[in-house]
Amino acid sequence: MKSRILIIAAFSLILMGAFSSCKSKKKVTAKSEIGDIIEELPCEDKGKSDKNFFRASAMSTSADLSLAKEKALLLAKQRLVTLINSNTKSVTDRYVNEREIGDAAEFEQKFENMTREVADETINNIVVTCEKASVTEEGKYHGFVAIEVHRDDVLKGIDRRISNDDKLQLDYDKQKFQEIFEEEMEQMAEERGY
């Protein structure tokens, strides 16, 4: 009976050794190759534009927490300005194509310059909708931020700038521009699933 138990124990040890040697073969995992895949970063869901708001989110890393947050905010602002410029460029292109404007190229150029200035100016009206931070095992900080600006702030800025420019004012139909602007905002919201 003792010899039978010893044989079973020896056989068990051999099997355990065989299984453990199979496990010791190198496995390629997502963690070891590229790191953990993150489905959604903090604040990312609050940085998605819809038909009423231009929004942006960003993340930054630094050895200093406040610097990580500041860099994330700066990146989010840059993304927001780019989004506003892109949207107003589409609106301007459509507006010029739908209206008969004397010197369309000059109007478009002046209008684009003006909307860039409005986008830069609008950044003063941003609202921070989310701000979070994390720290890694190495002591590095990640700053996450999401910001937004209401579309009406952009429209008001455009109206204000146009009222100060006699030449632009001649070819500007506020109602038509606003209609195209709203259509572009709707389209942007649909593309993003809102």
C-alpha cells in the first residue's frame, strides 16, 4: 500500500513538473507587448462635441502634477480651436457656394482669418467639464481634462467681428450663415453618434 502511494505521489510530481514546464513557455500577451489597452480614458466621454457644444479632451504626463494638468488643458484648448476652425471653414465654404458674392475669394479669405481670431478669442469662454489625475508606480503624473464652449459663443463672436468690418458686412446674411452653421453642428453630432 505504501509503495502504491509513493508511486502515485511520484507520478503526480512528474505530471506537475510537465505541466509547469509547459506553462513556462513564453506567452505573448497584450500587457507584455503593448501594455494594457484602455477602452476609454478619464474625461474622454465629456470631451465629445454635440450639436450645442464644441468639446475636446486631452491627457498629458509629467513628473509634476500641476504641469501634467496644465499641459493637458493646453492640448485640449488646441484641439478645441482646431475643431472650431474646421467647422467654421466648412460653414464658410458652403455659405460662399450658396450665395452670390462679388469677390468670393477675398470674402472667404477675410472670413477665415476672422473665424480663426474668433476661435482663439472663444477659448476665454471655455468651461472645464472634467479634470482628473493619476500617478504611476514610477511617480509620473497623468493629467486628464475635458473642456467645452457653447456654439452660441462662437456665433456671437462672428457676428461681433462682422459688425466691425464694413466689407464683410455687405456680403453677410446672418440668417443664412446661422442656418448653415446649425446644419454643420447637426452633422457633426450625427457623425459622433449623438
